[in-house]
Amino acid sequence: MLLKLFLCFTLIPILELYLLIKLGTVIGGFNTILLVILTGFAGAWLARMQGMVTMLKVRMNLQQGIMPAEDLMDGLIILIAGLVLITPGLITDVAGLLLLWPVTRNRFKRFLRKKFDELQAGGNINITRYP
């Protein structure tokens, strides 16, 4: 786990810097910085809108006595997308925007659900009982 975290916190910034430098040589430094700022603002606005819609769905489901598990999962993914979007860089912006787009968010949600089910079936965690 430590190795994975180390690779994430070193390789991703290195790739981001490399991409920003390459892009800066093609479109110019000012335009590259402007692009990063614009994608950050657009992503933050989109994350806010998606988060508000999800919170309204959660509130409506709770008022009707329905457990909003899917909407809570959407909220978690939107939060992760927002955190990724405030990280400067184009790779992280693309990842955050993909998490905000409902089509790819649903695929990611299915992937997470499958991983949770595998963990539960493997005996590593038990969600049904409390200690």
C-alpha cells in the first residue's frame, strides 16, 4: 500500500509537469496556465451543480423513507471528483471531469460496488454486523 501511495504522489505530479511543459511549448505558457485555470473553474462549477442535485435527491429519498445508497455513492464520487479537479494539472482535470460525467460515474460506481462485494464475500470486512 505504501508503494502505491508513493507512486501516486510522485508519478502523477511528474506526468502532470511533463504534460504541462510539453503543452506550454506548443500553445504557450500563458495559454497553458489559462487552460488549467479554466478547467479548474469549470470543473468546480460542475461539481457544485452535480453535488447540489445529488443532495436534493438524498433529501427527497430520506423524506420518503428510502435509503439513498446510490445517491450517497454518487455524492462520494462527486466529492472525489471535486478534490481531483482542484489539483492543478490536465490529467487530474480529465479524471475529475470523467468522474462528474454521469456515464463514466455510473461505470465507476459499478466498479466500486463490485470491489465492495468482493471484499465482503472474501471475509475481509463485514458490513452486516456491528461490533
